[in-house]
Amino acid sequence: MDRQDLLSLYRQMLLIRRFEEKSAEMYALAKIAGFLHLYIGEEAVAVGAIAALRPDDYVITSYRDHGHCLARGSDPGKVMAELFGKATGLCKGKGGSMHLVDAPRHFMGGYAIVGGHLPLATGLAFAIQYRKQDRVVLCFFGEGALPSGQAHEAFNLAALWNLPVVFICENNRYAMGTPSPRGLALFAHVLETARSYGIPAEQVDGMDVLAVRRLLQDVVGRLRVKPGPFFVEARTYRFMGHSMADPAHGHYRTKIEVEEERKRDPLLLLRTIVERHDLAHEADFKQLEREVGEVVTTAVRFAEDSPYPTPAALYEDVLVE
């Protein structure tokens, strides 16, 4: 990869990081209501994986969806406006943080039921197969979704019908406040969950955006030629709590553990590689900070200046016979 590619990946991760930090600030000021789950620390998974897609491929995820939405290219202003509950948001202020959807970019959500969107990903892949297209579906979820019945139903049908869907398990080792080994019998063998259905599976360092991109480019390329499901376990780590209702470290992990994991910050890892190969320097990264800072500031200004939905909006976009 050349300098432009590397800095583009860095910029996308930096945008997600600064967007999420600003979202936390706006939540503390009561400008964002409801639940807010931040993607800080996991940026390399969404950015690396989505970088392997074409614009007509599908992306679907769960409630920690800001990062995936931004990585897919959604307007940060519209994303922030949705978090604010404003009419100019991606979903006209009706979805909020956990239900971001950008259909023109084939970003299909944002779902709050743990594991509930895996059958939807399988359905999207079935539609691709039915229409004889060479598109693929990326489905992101946490390891806490693996014991759910709908996850196994989705794996089973995807395997039976050789559907073009990549199931990406973002394994951050904690299902809300529960260490995953306490709630997931196969935590040490996550890949076997998929392999038991005959689905090929590989593990990747989810803190290394280049490793994620490299694996997904290979997988997606293969699926376009020979459709069939694939399972990726991305070993990652969230630096913040489960949500803004959860302290940064909670009572289920130590501050020392979090500080140790921060040494493998995906932004730091990529920056180290870029600098080691003399492809960018301090001035370049400062410029990116200024550019991203302006984008996030503009997004907040847009959200603050936008109107709330009117009461009449309750009756819009409602399907009736």
C-alpha cells in the first residue's frame, strides 16, 4: 500500500475516534439522549473490512454502529443529527444512535437486539443469490451474540445455501459487563462455532487495520467467484465502557488492563508503520487532526442548528395497507 492508501485508512479511523469522543461530550451535555455505545478502540475492524468492499455491497451491524456507518462513507453531519434526534438525521431523527441506516450506501443498520440482525444478513445474501449478483454482505456482531439461537439459524441457512455473507465477530472479550469466558462456553474456540456448520473461518488481529483489510480483500474476492459464507473472528478491544451508562472501566476489568490494551491502539499501530517507512511525519498527522477536527465540529454545528421532527412526522414513512 502506498502513502495515500495508508493515510486514508488512518484518517477514517481518526474520524471515527474524534466523532465518538465528541459524541460522548454531547451526551454528557444532554444533547444526545437514550443509549450511546462508542466504538473507541475497535476502529480498525470496521475501517479495514469495509475498505475491501465495492459501493454496491451490503453492510449490516448491531447497536455499536457509528464506526461502521462512518467507514461506509455516511455524512458525519447526518450521523450526528440522528444522534441528536433531529429531522436532518439519516433516519429523520427516528432511529437514534442504535438504528443508523444509510440505504443509498447499502448500510442496512444498526440493530439493538443482540444477534437479531444475523438472519437479516443471511436474507440479504439470499436476495443477492436469487438475483444472480456478485455482491457480498458484511455482517458485524459481538461475540456475545454467538450463543443466541438466531445466530445458529443464520449460520445454518447460509451454509446450506452457500450464501455470499461474511460474518465478522468483533471479539472484544466482554459481553456488556460480563467477561465472555463466563458466558460463552466456546470462547477459547470461537472459530469452531462457524466451522461446526462447515463454514470456513479465520482469526485476525482486529487492532491491525492492514491485517483486517488484507484478509477481507482475499475473502471478498473469493466469494465473488465462488459464493459461500465465511466467518472472521477479529480480536479487538473497546477502550470505553459498554455504553455511556457504564463507567470507562466498570467493575469487571481493571484500569491496568485497559492501559495495557491501549498500547495496541489501532491508530498508534498504523502511525508507527507509516513513520517507520518514512511515508509521513508529524506535520502530516497534525494536518489530519485539523481536518478531522473541522469535520466533527461542522457535524455538531449542523446537528445543533437542525430542527427536531414535527409531531406530523409520526405519521410519515408508515406502511399501511
